[in-house]
Amino acid sequence: MSDFSPASGLAPWQRTAAGAGLLASDGTIAATIFAEMSALASRTGAINLGQGFPDEDGPVEVLEAARQAIADGVNQYPPGTGMPVLREAIAAHQRRWYGIELDPATEVLVTAGATEALAATLLAFVDTGDEVVTFEPYYDAYAAIIARAGGVHRTVPLRWSRELGAAWRPDHDELRAAVTDRTRVILVNSPHNPTGAVLDTETLSLIVELAERHDALIVTDEVYEHLTFGAAHTPIATLPGARPRTISISSAGKTFSTTGWKIGWVTAPAELVTAVLAVKQYLTYVNGAPFQPAIATGLGLPDAVFADAAAALSAKRDLLASGLAAAGFAVSLPEAGYFVIADAAPLGYSDGAALCRELPGLVGVVGVPVAAFVHPDRQSAYSSLVRFAFCKRREVLEEAAARLAGLSAG
Ligand code: PMP
Ligand code: GLN
């Protein structure tokens, strides 16, 4: 378990960049790892398994509904909390999949992707010096927003237990030690980026118990909720005691392969939604008018559409994971999501960040170093790990695997 406070003497924007490890000692700001690696892929023509976005469109009904909405003139500001048709579809989705009953008028808020939902939520509740607990590795935006809010980011490591079928899990004693009366928010991400972990019920229950004991909020990022390959996703809000203190965040980007549309949402008790809205309405106010009814259409599609998307992705996971293993990496098989983590140490590469910069030249593939999801002071445990995205067409993954096999040959 670790904690770190925002560096003093920095301007707020520098603190934001520093939070995500993007502020260099000479004062320059680096691009996010996703932007850097996508630029590297387009510059070199390498296969981009870095930034997580699919290279195929999702359900045609969703795409067609957006075209129709534009044609129908749904092109002006939607209501500040989102269009009623989408808020109702989100509430119906939570009832259908998880048995969660929500009032679409007061307990649902549409946001500009999960990113805005996270930013508005943390800015709404985290004050200077408040602690926010996340697992580590963590999605880069968490650290940046916590730092901007003036919060203190405490982390609990997820460890790759090779005995446990290579699942990533936290140590419960370390989790207990991280949450104190100073904790304002426990920020949970399950299914998890970058490890693909789906947190087990014991861990989720412990989070609820600790949040209750220390009167902390639970903020949960569930953007990969439908992309699970074994155990189904359990929203933490369904656990006993969780609901009154939980703000649940999700997004349409992953579920419907529409990452560029940036339609996300918050579901929570009305007073928490009101607090998030107070900030959200001065970030974007609103976004994506014609995409909102289109995502409502998507959320109403039959169960088989969701199951088929997960099954197709699961096959892609297996394809890339076996390619990476054949190429000589040690691979942790993800339980969900878009990404597989591969350890390059068996191939003789101890520095995953350096390897990622060289990989286009070596074999024409781009990945992302897991170190980008870890605080700069704690990189050693993760330094030889690389995250590869498998949300790509089969032939692209087959070609990437064939190219990566060249690493051991070289
Ligand atoms: N949280 C996690 C864990 C993510 O991986 C991502 C992006 N893929 C986001 C949030 C951001 O979601 P959105 O694109 O809807 O803002
Ligand atoms: N969530 C995507 C990923 O993890 C990246 C989104 C972004 O570029 N900010 O790869």
C-alpha cells in the first residue's frame, strides 16, 4: 500500500499532469501513453494494439439510430441530465441485468463518456487533503483527476498470482490498511483496466464494509461490464449496504464499439446525482444529442447481442494470448475487457516502456507499458509488463502474433 500527496508549488494544470506521471523534470508535459502510442503506430505503420478501441463497428441498429436521429433533427442541446429516452433506457438496463431499480428522473445522469462522469464525481466530492483509494495499476485519468482535486491518492496493489490462473487480486489486509477515516472515496474499477481482473464478491464485500466503517463513498467504474469471459460482472451497488453510498459509472463506448461517441452515465441515489450534476453541468453541460437515442436503442437490444459481443471478444483474447505465449511472453489471461498483460522478462526485456518504444522497429507492433498505469515511484514490480489490446479483427491479431513471434527469433 502506498500514498502520495500532490506536489506543492505546482500550478493546477501541472498538478493534473504530474498526477498521471506526465510532468517531466524540465517542466514539459508529455502526451498520455495512449496518444503517444497511437501516434507511434501511425508514424511507423505498426499494428496498433496500444490504445483500446475496436477496429470494427458495433451493432448496425445503434449506428442506424444515430443516422436517423441526425436526419430527424436531434441536433441541439439535450436536457442537462440527458435525454429522457436514454435515462429511461439506462434505468431499464440496470433493472434487466442487475435488478437495480432507479428513478430515471433523479437517479440517472448522462455524461460525456465515463471520463466526464469520473471527473465530475471526484471534483464534486474530493477536497484538498481527502484521500482516494484505488487499486494499482490504475486507469490514468484517476490519478490526474485526484491530483487536480487536491486529493491524496492511496493505492492497493493488484498482484499477479501465477498460482491463481494468473488472475490479479489485492491482498485484503493491504486493502483494510489503506482505508481510514481520511478516506473520502474508494474508487473501484471492475472489470479492471489494464489487468482484466473481475473482482470477486469477497473483495467487493470488504470494500462495502470498509466504506461503511469509515463513512467513505464508493465510486465504481464499470465500463467493461458486458465484456466478461467467465464470471459475470457484479455491480458493487447490488451488495448489501452499498447502494446509499455508491456512485456507479459506465459508458456505451466499450459495449457498443462506439468509443468516439463519448456517451457515459452515472447512476446513484438522487442526492449524489445532484452533487455530480452541479459540477458536470459546468464541464460540458451536455453532449452527443443524436448519439443519446442511439445508445438507448443499443441498451434495449436482446441479451444475445451482449453475449455475442463478449463471446467474440473472448475468442480474440485467446488468439492474442496464445500468440503472445508462443512468442515467449508470460501471459496473464484476462477475465474481462479489451487487454492482455504480457511479461517480456522471459524474452530478456526488463524495461517494458523501452520495449514499447522499440517494438514498432523490431516487429511492427505497438503495445502500452503497464508502468504507465503505476505511480513513478512504484514501477519496479511492473516494469517488464506490456498491455496489448485484442479488440481488433482476427486477421489483425493473427498478423500481430506472427510478427511478435519474431522477437524470440531475433
Ligand atoms: N474507465 C476505464 C477503466 C477505461 O478503460 C476507459 C477508457 N477505455 C474509461 C474509463 C473512459 O471511458 P469513456 O471513453 O467513456 O470516457
Ligand atoms: N481507455 C483507453 C485505453 O485504456 C484509452 C482512452 C484514452 O485514450 N484516453 O486504452
